[in-house]
Amino acid sequence: MAAKTPKRSTRVAKKGTPKPRPTVTASAKSRPGKPAKGVKLLSGGNPQIAKGYGDAPVQAYIAAMPGWKRDIGRRIDEIVSRTVPDVYKAVKWNSPFYGFEAEGGKGDWFLGVHCMTKYVKVAFFHGAALKPAPPGESKQKNVRYLDIHENDPFDEAQFTDWVKQASKLPLQRM
């Protein structure tokens, strides 16, 4: 009996074997607007930063954000730090989180940030309770998003108000 040869779909057969995507790395000195040397950008330009608690990993994430997104990251971090002076920070799942320290050095969170291809996504974990609620809906009933695109005006006063409100709501354990 002859060995069976696996069948390939016609689509795969026409295209052939997909080529692996290269890792995106760049030197900040040689390519302005790109992440620091050796930083891997994941899908959508989201920096791959090791999990860590405290300000240092969040600052490493912000420094690795590509192009205009880095400035937004700095503004978000500055507003949250100014509005909630005792805020606890971490990078988990390649995203900065802001909240309050919980038992064992972990945290409970009210806000997260993530780089997407064309925008920065800010997640308010209990954003449905904010007044007014941020515009982006989620599949999770309590979560609301603010998507910040490159040329969007950034309403710092509204964002600051949302941060203030969110920090007083129940927190999300993750």
C-alpha cells in the first residue's frame, strides 16, 4: 500500500509555503521615529517588552513605541501619573497597565494601553461607568475604549477627567 500524500488546498498550492515575517528592529539613532535598537515590534507595531512591575518597564514600553505613538504614550503616562499620584504601573501582555498595588506586589487595574497598526488603544476597564463614557465599545460590557489616531485632536481635559473617574471605580484584577 502506498503512503498517502497530504492534500494541500488549491489556495496554498498556488501561493506556496508562506515566508516567515522578519523581526522588526531598528536603531533610534539611525532611524528616527523607530523603537530603540533590539526592540521587537509585534503585530501593529506594539513593542514586545518583558513583563514587569513598576515605572521602569512602562517607561521602556513608551520608549519603544514607534513614531508618533511614543508622544501619545508619554502624554498618557504623564496625565495618569499627575492625576493619580499613587498609581501603580506594570507591563503585562506587552501593554502598560495603571492601577493600584495589590497583595504580593501584583496590581488591580483601571486602565491599559496598547499600540495598534494605525492608533493607540486606551482601555478603561470599567469605562461604561464613566460620564460621558469613552466612545469605543467592547465585547465586554464594562470595558470602553479610546482610540487615538495620529492626527486626532487629543482632549487632555476629558482624558484627565476619565482617568480621575476610572481610578475611583472598582478595579480589574488581572
